[in-house]
Amino acid sequence: IFYYNNYTSHTTYNNFPNWANESRFSLSGQANTPMRFYVYQYMLQFMQDEHKFNTTCKLCQDILGGVLDGEISFEGNEREKAYLIVKDCLVVLAGAGIKLQHSRKEGDEDIEDPKADRMHREKTKLLSAIVKKNAMENIIPLLIELKHFLEKRRSPLL
């Protein structure tokens, strides 16, 4: 999300030595929003559930948490990019593409191994429990805090 929005003010992301040469791949700006969402959905389409869970955690920590920690600022010359980063993050998190599928791939239904099937069901249960616990303990409080933060600043993101 940082890369496609060409956001260079973050302390960790997009701090490449030759960044000026790489900006030609940028999809930044409001006009390129549909293209960015197409890229995000394409990437999510091929992720396994574990990767989607990790991506959700990273988005919350690095972008939403970054806003609250002051790592992403709505001041200065990259103000529009900061808004677009948060907007992109919220749309991706709310989209169907990041939801866990908990299903086998098409070729896996032919497997008649009861042991493998049981392991898959147990893995699915465990992952579901972890996702629910993470949402209750980390994501929901972060979203509530972000909402209050944006309300104080009368942000157009609300």
C-alpha cells in the first residue's frame, strides 16, 4: 500500500536509495484508486488463509497503528497520500478478498485420507479461533481508537 501510493515519509517503507527511479511504477493519486484496488484484490486472491491473517495484522499494525503513533502524518506535502493509504487499508480490510476461506483448494476434495481431512479441520478450527481472538483483542480496539482520532481531526475518512 505504501509503495503503490508512492508514500515516502514512513520510517521503514519506501526508503530505497534510488527511489526517484522507482516512482514510475507508482499508482498514487485518487485517479489511480481503481487500479490499486485491482492489484490488491489480485494479490489477495492467491493468498492462503495464514497469509491473509498475517496481512491483516500487518495492515492494522503498520498503517492504522502508524496513524495513531504518528508515523503516518496527515500534515505536510504527503497529506493526500496519507489519506489514500488509510483509505486503501480500510477498504482492503473491509473487502471480501481478505476474508479467510477455510476451504480446500479444488484438487484437494479428491483426497480420501481421513487423517489429512481431520488435520485440515483442526487447522481450520485453530485458525478461526486465533482470528477471532486477534480481532477482539487487537483489531477492534485499534479501530475504535482510530475512529476517535479521526473524529477529533474532523477527517474526511469518516
